[in-house]
Amino acid sequence: MQKSAVVKQPFEVFYNWAGSVSFGHSLDTQEKLKALAKKSQFCFFGFNATDPVITLGLRADESHILFDENQLKRYNILKLNLKRGGEATLHAPGQLVIYPILSLPCLGLKVKDFIAGLEEITQSVLRGFGVETKKEGKYAGLYTERGKICFFGIHVSGGVSQHGLSINVHNDLSLFSAIKSCGEQNRKHDSLSLYKEFSLSKEELFFKWCEKASNFFIEKK
């Protein structure tokens, strides 16, 4: 069931929670939301993928997929090539995916500043649950002492951002063995469900992230 909220600020910000939808549906939806972003009506679109899917960014290739075709079929894993930064990423049920669809020129942001902002917002939200994260060298994403917990990959076209980030909430971490995460095999991963201070649903976490992001970008404007 889709839920949305509109926040009146110097510009309108839409929080659009779609619930559990197919990855294909999420791609169609963000295309429709691009028109709003061009009118300075910014959208945060969140969802939970109904089926596991491996997406390959612009720096990834087929060698980053470690499962053969039989294994992919066994686990019902789809694979897609996307126009976004980054390498191979896996989305699966239990993972929160957030697409901030914003006009970067309207916010006066360069791409690198936008990505840094997404990282800062997410770190702040997770810190509220006692989950400290950090960057790890050249690799995109946020890491705890246990492993990677958050993934980033965006695409900007006509000044409007697409795709975004995903956070491991209570997804099956063993599925990451299907890919070279960040181009590396056997990389460790972490999940919010392993922290006793975290008790929110994915929907509640999405709206908390949106509130933090709205305040962050409004202050930047």
C-alpha cells in the first residue's frame, strides 16, 4: 500500500512510501517522479523489493556476479544493468531502498556534495540507534565494525538525481555471496536487525530518514 506525505517548505518535499513492490515498478515510479523534481518539488521514494535482484552499475561487469545461471534461478534472483554509479549491488526483501529524486541545481549542489550529503544523513540516522558507521577507503558505502550496512549508487540526468541508497534492515545477508560486493569477494555485511536499540519497521525508518534529509537539504539551499 502506497503512503505519501507532503512537507511544505520553501519548496514542496514528497515522502512516497510504496511498501513492497517489484524492482521494475520502482524504476517506473522514479521516472514519473522526475517531472516533479524539475519543478522544485522534491521526492523521496522508498520501498522494499519483493524479490532479490542484482543490479550492475556503470563500473560493474558480469564477472562481479558469482552465482551461475542455475544458482540465480534457484534463489529467484534477477539481474539488471543500470545507469548509476558503483559496481554490483544486491537488493532483497528486508532491505530498505531510498531514491532521493531531486534537482541538484535548485539546491546548488554538485554531485560529489550530494553524495557526501546522503552519507552524512544516513550516518546521523543510524547513529540514533547506536550504530556507528564509517567510510572504508575508496569503496562506496558505509561500514560498521561487522561489515557493510549501507550502499550508494546514483545517476544524474538533466540535473535530476535518480537511484540512491539501500540499508540492510533484516534481509538475508547470505545472498551477498552471489556478488563481488564493491568488487571484492567474501566481503562481510551487517544488518540493523542485529542491534538491540533498533526496533523500527522499514516504513518508520524511511520516514525518519526523510525528515533528516529534508532538514539537511533545506539548510543547504
